[in-house]
Amino acid sequence: MMSRLTDDVSEKLLKEFQLVMPLAPIKPKPGKKENELKNEYGAALERFYRVAEQERTKHKLGIIGRARVAFGLQQRLLQAGYAAPLVKQVLLAMLTTAFVGSKH
């Protein structure tokens, strides 16, 4: 049962990540400043981390469940074509912001 649950959560997080950080970058509108783009991507990633935290608390994932979700998400992101350095950076940030501790 845990395997199915962690697979489902990993898949949901993949879809959420694809929404906030598409593989084909969105072309900025003319005149848009680099800082504005950084802020937009930062806000999008924060939404992704909030979803990850909600999934963690909703399904009461323990340390093993969190690790399985993170590993499953890593595999899915790589298979989807995201660059390994980006995947590593995003997973590390997700683990530290949404998966560490038990706030709820």
C-alpha cells in the first residue's frame, strides 16, 4: 500500500512541477526584467513546495515515505527530461523546506 501511495504522491508532484517549471521555458515578454523573471520562478517554486508539504501532511508520510516520494520524484523528473543539476537542486530545496520535520 505504501508503494502505491508514494508512487501517487511522486506522480502528483511531477505534474505540479511541470506546471510551475515547464521543460520548454516560457519566453519572457519584451521589456521584462531579469529580476521579475526570477521573482516569478521563485514564487512558482514556492507553490510547488507548498503542495509537497500539503501532500506530506495529508498522507502523514513518515521518514521512509518521504524518502520514497523524493526518490520517485527524482526518477520521474529525470525521465521527463529535466537536467540532473536542476533536479538535484529542486529536490534538496523540497526536502529542506517541505519534507523536514513534522510541523503538522
